[in-house]
Amino acid sequence: MEPVLIVLVVLVVVAFIALIKTIQVIPQASAAIVERFGRYTRTLNAGLNIVVPFIDRVRNRIDLREQVVPFPPQPVITQDNLVVNIDTVIYYQVTDARAATYEVASYIQAIEQLTVTTLRNIIGSMDLESTLTSREVINAGLRGVLDEATGKWGIRVNRVELKAIEPPTSIQDSMEKQMRADRDKRAAILTAEGARQAAILRAEGDKQAAVLTAEGEAQAAVLRADGEAAAIRTVFEAIHEGDADQKLLAYQYLQTLPELAKGDSNKLWIIPSEIGDALKGIGGAFGNMAGGGAPGAPASSPIQVDRPAGPRPVDTDKGTARPRVEPNREYPKLDPE
């Protein structure tokens, strides 16, 4: 009984192992390559799959999702003989599991080496400044070459990105100095433009202020002139309405003569020639008052006339009120002391 039991146990174990090898469960977004006696038979897709145990063998399971592979920095020489280190990132996806398994031994290593060689070809035809400012051009060139080469491997390259472009340390220092100088230059230009605009605004403000001041002074002068003209017109009209005679005008004329002698700097003053006529009129008026007026009129007492204060360079004859003044004669101003 024991040998029979052992045989039964072995058969059960073999059947269990065969059952396990027969049923193959493939996850979503994955594929498996099945070989029969070492030859490709078919590709297993996602789900439950049945294979012949001990005859069919699942050689490779491939992830069909998009993969991201960063490559280490690669030294690349530019057209102007400068060595730069460039980091790249590849986004690829396996579209044909059979081609990815049988067309290339290691598609990851093949993509990396192809990326390095293509990058050196592209960067070798560009100088450092173009390399730093032409990332999109470099990415497009890499992607075009990789798509063409990896298509027969069953791989599609979706994106190629440059993570970093690191020039030599000395070049970095020079670039920083240049950038600092450019920033200082722009700052100086902006400061000068600001000062220029401020000066222009100040000049415009001063100009407007001067214009407004001149306009105000002109309006004030016009108003003063109008006021003086109105005052003169009013005085003139008042004189004509009052019908002032020659005697009153002569008296007013004499009242203004003392104003000519005012001031410490006046050493002499000139009597105009018209003063004789004025004195004649006033003298006649005073003579009539002293003689009693017209015939038949009652006698009147003599009228005392106040003389203006200050020295008068005139003389009077005895018995008459008429001054004796020579026209156009210069009289010295008397010293109050």
C-alpha cells in the first residue's frame, strides 16, 4: 500500500504543478511572450490565459505603460570647444512586446546609447549660447532620431527632455558676471530715464507756473489800469460837473508844489513856467478880497490865508498879496536847520 500511496501523492503534486503552469493570469497593461520548444508562439494579453504545461513557456513579461528613464549626465563638446554636462530624461512606451523581446537585446541600454550619440551630434554643431537657449530644438532633434531608430524595436518615444545643461565652472562665473553687468546696465538706464522724465515734468510744471503767474500779473495790471482809468474818469467828470473855475484849479496847482520839495535827497527844485498864470489868478482873487470886493458891496474883513508849511522860495511886495516869482528859475531847497 505504501508504494501506491507514494505514487498517488506524486501524481497529485504533478497535476497541481501542471495546473499552475497551465493557467496564466496577465495583469492589465502588460503582455507576456510564450515560446514552445524555444520558438515564439504567441503573445499573452491581459486576463486569464491557458498554455500547455511543460511544452509552452512564458519567457518575458513586458509592461506596456509609459516609462520614464533618466540618464546620467553625459559630457558633450560644443562647437566652440567647451565641455558641458547634459542630463536627459526619456519618456517611452512599448507598443510591440514581440519586437521589444526579439529585435533588440536590451532596449533600455540601446535607447541610452542612441540618446548619447545623437546628443553629441546635435550639440557638436551648436555653440554654448545656442545650446543654453535652444532646448526645444535639441529635444525635437533627439525625439526625431529616437523615433526613427526605436520604431523597429516596438518602442515609441513620446518625449525627450533635457534636465540640466551645466557648463564649466569658469564659464558659469563669466556668465554670472555678464548677467550682473547687464542688470546693472539696465538699472542705470532705467534710473537715467526716470531722472529724465522727472526733469521734464519739473520743467513743464515750472513753465505752467510761470505762464499762470504771468497771466495773473497781466490780469492784475489790466484791473489796476481799469481802476485808475475809472478813478480819473470819475475825477474828471466831478470837476466838469462842479464847473471849477481857473482860480480853484490854480489853487490846487499850488497845493501840489510842496510835494516837489519832499525828500532828503532833493537839493533843488524847478518851478514850471505855468506857475505865473496860476499866481496871477490867485493874486487877483486875494486882491479882490482885500479891496472889499465889487463896488457897492459891503466892506468885509481881510481873510487870513494859511500858507503851506515849509520854506517857499517866493517873496511878497508890501501892500499886496501877489507873490513875485520868476518863471523857469531854479531855487535851492532851504535846509530846515
